[in-house]
Amino acid sequence: MNQRRVWASTLLFFLIPVSQAAGQAVTLTIEEAVQRALDESINLQKGAIDLAQAGYSASRLWSEIFPSFSFSAGMTFLPSTPLITQPGFSYRDDDLSYSLNLGLSLSLNPSLSSSMRRIELAYRSQLLSYDQAARQLETQVIKNFLGLINIKENIAFMQERLDLALQNLNQDRIAWEHGLLNELNWLNIQLSVQTARYNLIMAQGAYQIALEDFLALLGMETGTEINFDGTVNIVPVLYDPEQLILTYLYQRPDIISRHQAIERMELTRSVTAHSSRSPSLNLSTQWRGASGPGALSAPMSDNITGTVTLNFPIDSWIPGTRQSQNVRAADAEVEKARLDLQDTEIQAKTQIRSLVLNLHNTLESLEIARMRVDVAERTVHATEDGFRNGTVQYRELEQVRNDLSDARQRFLNEELSYQSLLLDLATALNVDWRILIGQGADLTGSTP
């Protein structure tokens, strides 16, 4: 599987530039990338439809108490007559008749108020889900954006390494041809060039694959070349997790969703209890018109009736009945929802503390990685001088160059890890990452 991915990456590296040559590079900022993804997301479009439907119902709560109208019309085309008994079948058109019925009914119960509030809650829940999906998509886009920048910077370092290897190859070719360089060093120099070329090709192939996934996420044409403009600044702030929890915990979508679940269960319990135990008032009116005795041409007669019925349920007040068990089950669902909220709060606090701890550790690792790059660069310069003076072997020079490449790559990875953790923390707090950076001094005690 890994070998197939290697060949696929290499093949894609050679094929995609052909399509890119026909297009012009597009400069893309983080904000533009996020907006494109939000506009093109199929899941968000489906969520918007559900949100609009929930909003439509929430704005028409009067439908819950709207009376029921009915209308029916009928005609007796075969009057009552014997079929096989005496005196036999006889069709009498003078007994044809018709009827018209118009009815209105209205049922009132204390559960109507809870039903209306439950519809409003469904809209708020749908709105929360939509906003949460949009924020998650935004975080994904920014992470991919930063990841592509990271790969491009790494490719630049690899290209620099290849250029240096080719330069050394050209410089040492004459020395080898004149016998001033032994064959082992000459083979090592050639191996360095091919290794640098291989690593560069693999990184470029991985970049193209990641870029195509990113373009698909943004709804852009395949093969589009992008110049990335922008980044998430690395602000060395030591956040106080307890202060973050105190400030932002209860605006997390999952916490809000749990509170909404409790409210929904309480409303469901109220609807169940009122429907099963509260009296209900039924109002109905019916008008009926029908043909008079004789044929259809006979004068029509009509009548109207109205009834008021007050129903008192009894079964639900008897312990152990099915209705009583339904009320009891609704109470249990409320208690379970409260326990779910408690568990979600514990997990949320743990997540925030863990993210802050990882941010602090990554910040320290980032500083160490920066110093490693500085030391590795100075070591390479000193080793190159020694190699030119004949005091250092080529193998040692190659090793310190590999150490520099590794240090640079680790530094880029630590930068990306810090940025990703910052985005994850912003998502966990349900706050924009720019606000999180801007308020850093207010959410900690100190800034190093």
C-alpha cells in the first residue's frame, strides 16, 4: 500500500503541472478559502434547508391551535333494493339522494404551550447544529491551508538541498576526473544528489495530492495553482485553563446542546403528563345538507349541530397503567439528560486542560526546535569549511546536512502543531482564534 502511494504521488507530480500550465495562479487568503468552503459545502446547504424548515414551523406556532376543518359530499346512486330475494332488483331513480357535510373541531389541552415551546427549541437546536458544522468546516479549511504552506516551505528547503548537492557534484566532478577525489566520496556525492532529488519529488507529489483535496473542498477546478496568503500567528501565550473554562465553558455547542436536551425532555414530560392527566376541551360544529324525500330535484334540507365535550382521563392516575408508565418514563429521560450534561462538562473541562497543556509543551518544543535549526546551520558551515580543508570526511559533512534538514522539518512541524492546537482550542471554546490570540493577556497571568 505504501509503495502504491509512493508511485501515485510521483505520477501525480509529473501529470498535474501539465494542467497547471494552462491556468494562472490564484492568490488565496485564509478568509477567502473559508468563505469558498462555506459556500460550496453540500452538508451546509442541506443543513440550511433543515434550518429553514425548522424556522418556518417556529414562526407559525398558531398552527398548533388552528381548528380542524372538514368537508364531504356524497351521493346515493343506488337506492336500497333487493338483489336476489323477492320482489327482485328494481332501480328507482326517484330515491336518489345527495348529502353535504361541513365540520369544524377544536381540541384544547394544557400541553399546547409545551408543544409550542418544543417547536421553538427544535429551531434553536437546528441553528446550533448549523453554526457548529460551519465552525468545524472553517477549522478544517484553515488546518489544510496551513498544512499546505508547511509542505511548500519544506519543499523549498528540499529544493535548496538539491541545488546544493548539484553544485557540489559539479564542483567535485573535475576533482574526481583528475584523481583528486577518491571513488567512495564521489559515489557518496552522487548518492546525495539522487537522494535529495527523490525526497523532493516525493514531497512535491504529496503536496499535489493534498492540494487537490483542498481544491475539492473549496469547489475549485482541479489543477489550479494557489499562492497562499496568510497564516495563524504564533503568539507565545501561556493560557490559564481554569480561566478559559470559567469564561467559555458554557458557550460550547455541546454544553448548550445538553441544556437544550434537558429542556426538550422537560417539555416532553410536560406534554406527556398534560396529555395523559389533564382534562381536554373539545369543541365541534357540523352543518349537514341533504336532498329532501324523493328525487334529486326535491328541495334541500339542512341542519347544524354544535357540541362541547370535556374529557377527564382516569387511567394515568392509576399506578402501573400504561399511561402512568409513560409519565414515569418521561421523568427518567429528564434525569438521564441531566447526567449527560454533567458528563459532557467533565469531558469538556478535561479537553480544555489537555489542549492548554499541549500548547504549553509545544511552545517549549518550538523554541528548542528553533535553537536546533540555528545550531545545525552553524554546524554545517563549520563542517563545510573543514571538508574543504581536508579535515572532515564527506560522510560527516553529509550527516550534519541531514541533521540540518531534519531540524528544519521538525521546526516546521512544531509550528504547524502549535497552530493546529490553537485552532483546536478555539474550537473547544467556541470562539474565533483571532479573538483567542487577541485576548491572550486577559486569559493568562503572563506572557513569556
